[in-house]
Amino acid sequence: GAVVSQHPSWVICKSGTSVKIECRSLDFQATTMFWYRQFPKQSLMLMATSNEGSKATYEQGVEKDKFLINHASLTLSTLTVTSAHPEDSSFYICSALRLAGELNEQFFGPGTRLTVL
Amino acid sequence: GQNIDQPTEMTATEGAIVQINCTYQTSGFNGLFWYQQHAGEAPTFLSYNVLDGLEEKGRFSSFLSRSKGYSYLLLKELQMKDSASYLCAVLDSNYQLIWGAGTKLIIKP
């Protein structure tokens, strides 16, 4: 199957700092990538849909000025958590959509565990 | 509104068969995904159905009925490593993924 990578896999930062998470589709081009957040023992929560070359679409309740998304190329999307606070500590997961007719598939990155002190 | 329903938790015995159901009401339909997620890890893709019928892939099979807004994931010859959460998700008309809350499957010896 296709591969999606995330970097870093885990990060610890101080409150008030910004953290950038990268999501790359390694062997296919992804016009659309998704960013999710998952708190312990809870399901994935979609934060935003990232489309190459255009502004991301944010889900209701997600602050677009706090969670900056850039999808500058067909293989890279970045999520920047600005002025991070302890409540932003979570597991952030990206995915990339590979559209191929009836074989549409979504591939997930391994996730980034963010801890804000 | 858009909604995906699946049972919260199921228990099954090693070696047995279990069926996890998923019903959905969404604005448009471009396919239904099943994912497996072990605790602390990202989900892994299991199956994708866009046409009615049964798709078999080894011990796992997935069924879809678009007219009924219904899918199920069938797991055969259960193994202890199958203990995980199983997530159902539908791709709507805007290619947004609508997620179910997941079914926690517990396998007992």
C-alpha cells in the first residue's frame, strides 16, 4: 500500500511556543489531505481538510488562526500549532486521499504525539 | 445532519467469527471505509466499498448495501491480536470523511 509519513513522531514543547508537524505522501500525489486529532480513548476528530493550492477547510470549533495548515505541494501538508497550551496536547494524525476511480483509498500517517508543558 | 452508528463495544472468543455493523446517513456517498486501530497507534486501512456486495480479503470481509445505508465488517478465525477498535467511515459528496465513534472489539481466549 501507499505510504504516508509524519514528522516528528513525538514532540514536547513549552507552553506558548509553536510546533510544526509535516505530513508527506511518499509514493503518490495527494490533492487532499486531512488532519485529525485524537484524545485518549476517543475517536478521531477531523480538524480540517487540506487541499493543495487552496485554503484549508476547517471543521466547526477548530480555530484556523491557531492551527495553521499549508498544503503547498501534492506530497506535503503541514500543521502548525501556534502558541501551544497544555490542552493542545494530543495525538495528531494526518491522512492522504488517493483517488483512483473505484479504488479510492485513504492512507494514514503514523501520528504525532504532542505534549505541551 | 450526518451520522454514523456502530456499536460501542463487542466481545468475542478466539477462533470464532464476529460481525461489526455500521449504519450511516450522509449527504452523498463516495464509499465506505473500515479501519483497525490499536491503542496508541494510527488507524490502518482494512477495506473500501463503493459498490453493493461483499468484498473478501483473507480473514476480513466487508459488506455494503447503499440502499439501506448499511455495512458490516466480518472477522473470521479471530486471533488475540484482532483486539482493537474498528472504525467505520463514509466519504461524502464533498470527499469529507464522516467517522463513526468506533467499536472496541475484545477477544477472549
